[in-house]
Amino acid sequence: MSAKSKATVKARAASGPFGGVFGGKEVFITGHTGFKGAWMCEWLLSLGAKVNGYSLPAPTNPSLFDQLGLAAQLNHIEGDVRDADELARAVQQAQPDFIFHLAAQPLVRESYRTPVETYETNVMGSIHLLEVARTLKKSCAVVCVTTDKCYENREWVHGYREEDPLGGYDPYSSSKAAAEIAIAAWRRSFFKEHPVKVASARAGNVIGGGDWAEDRIVPDCVRALRNRRAIAVRNKHARRPWQHVLEPLSGYLWLGALLAKPSLGRFPQEKICSAFNFGPGHDANRTVAELVEEILKLWPGRWQDRSDPKAVHEAGLLQLATDKANALLRWSPAWSFADAIRETIQWYRAADKKASSADLRWLTRHQIGDYRAAARRLKIPWAV
């Protein structure tokens, strides 16, 4: 290939989403069998990345990971982030250019039942990942994913910023706050002059096709609607910043791209090596009742108030401020609340018709393409 042809290929790659940085690169994802992880795998595969996944078996049945047939599309490794030696072997073998750490025990109510296991996974699992990252001798961008619930929630009407106090009422939330503290400590202590660069990402309630977890409102809605039962709503007044799963994933991928190639952005790498919130616009901050009513516009049914005054504590109001991501990453959401609900229910209705794995993969990639098109129209840099 001539020098001119090579330059043309390189220019075309750089003009793709995320600056073309993922094409042909080794990407290591923990928690890849989960809901968010499966969407990220599909997106990275579509970008030409070589995906290595490390996770426990899919946590639900059905699972998006299985529905998309992802085990045959990537290097699928079953493992537990609590096992430091096993995790280290997998990372060293992959020699990744990017690591996205999504493995977690992600449910508030489950954390009341298994608090020790929640801390072992969410805190020590993150430390194990950072410790093996320290042993890499090559450049690598590491994005550790936590949650909006890592903040000390005072149910303020304004969004929490990255410098606000961390905390958590329940074991899950507090474990994620502890993970953020550990990530910041390891970044300052061990990664300042290291070829590995580390950032963390905090996002709130995500929705999208293929989430089958227990104790999440959208999967609960879908299960009830499929069986023609009333949707049981246990906390109708709780208000959340709902967003489609592709919104925070675009933030994670863009954050990783900027860690690896700061020239894609406006700011030096040291400013990107920090914590970032990724959330929707204020119009998406809706109550659970409003969310359910929006779903019922697209999939007719009914719901019942099943509030339980003896239920374990869950936050009533929580939202994030994304000014830092807007300013430093030039990231912003691309879909509205109505867009997110429409795309989510479209996916579930296709699955309800027993669509094949190939059909669901096509629909998943089609939605990724539609999301990128929306971001391009808004001139969001990662998409342009």
C-alpha cells in the first residue's frame, strides 16, 4: 500500500465514531455478560475492536448476552473479579489497549441480602483490577464504572457534581462510594507517571432492550405486560434521571478514547484522568409512575400501586449534574426521555415475538446506528 493510501485509510478511521481509536484494538471488559456489558460488547464489535470479556455467567435468564449470541463473537472468559490471580492472568494474556470495568453487584435490594459479597465485588473487585493494571508495561486506558448512587444523597433538587461528598445509605451505594475513593487513591498513588491512565464514570438509572434483572422497573413492566398482568409499582413517587443505556456507554467509550488519545479533545490528559458524571437532560427526570405511563402508551396494559411502608430504604430523588462532562469531554445526551422509552419498548416487543439472535443483533446495531445519527445531528464530537 502506498503512503498516500495508508494516509487515506488512517484519515477515514479517524473520522469514524470515537476518532476511530477502537478499530483493531484489544479491549478488556469486566462484567461483559451483564446488561450494560452486553450492549458495550456489541458496540465495540461494530467498531472493529477485539473484545475480551471477563465475567461470571450471565446473571439472568434470559440474558441479553445470550440473546445476541455474544459468546461466539468475542474472547469469552468466565471469571470472578474477587479472584485476583484469575483476573490478573486474563488481563496479562489479553494485553489490552483499553479496559472497561463494569463488573459489579448492581442492585440495592440485593445488597441488603448479601452486603459482604456486595463489598467484595464492588470494592475489592475494583482494587484487584487496578492492581493488575499497574503491572502492564504498555499504554492502556482504564475506565472504572460506578454509579450515581455513590453520592451522599440528601435528595437535593439540583444535580450532584463530581466534587460533592461521597456516601451511601445502603450497602450497594456505600460500596460504590468506597470504590470511587479507592480508584481516586490508586490513580494519585500509582498512575501519575504510568503508561496506564485511569478515570471513573458515574451514571444513573439506565433503560434499554435486553435488561432482564429482578427489581428493576422496566424489566418488571415487560414481564407483567408479556403475561397480561398488572404492573406492580412499589415506589411510584421515586424520581430518577432515566436514560437509554447507549447514553452512558457513549460517555464511557469517549472517555476511554480521550484517555488514549488526548488530541481528540481540547484538554490535557491529566484533566481527563478523573471522575465524570453521565446523565440525561432535566426533562428525563421523571417519577416511576410517569415512566410506567409512558411505557403503557406503546404497550397497552395497566399498573397497580404496590407501595410497601416496610420496604427497605431506597432514594426518592437523585440526579446528576453533567457540566464537567459537557465542558471537558464535550459530551451531552442525544436522546430524549420519549426517545429512550420508544427504543426500549421496540426492542422488547421484537423479543416478545421470539425474534432470532440474528434479528436481535440487527435491531441492537440498528439502534446504535440511530443513536449515533442523533448525536451527529447534535454535533456531539464523539459521533462526528
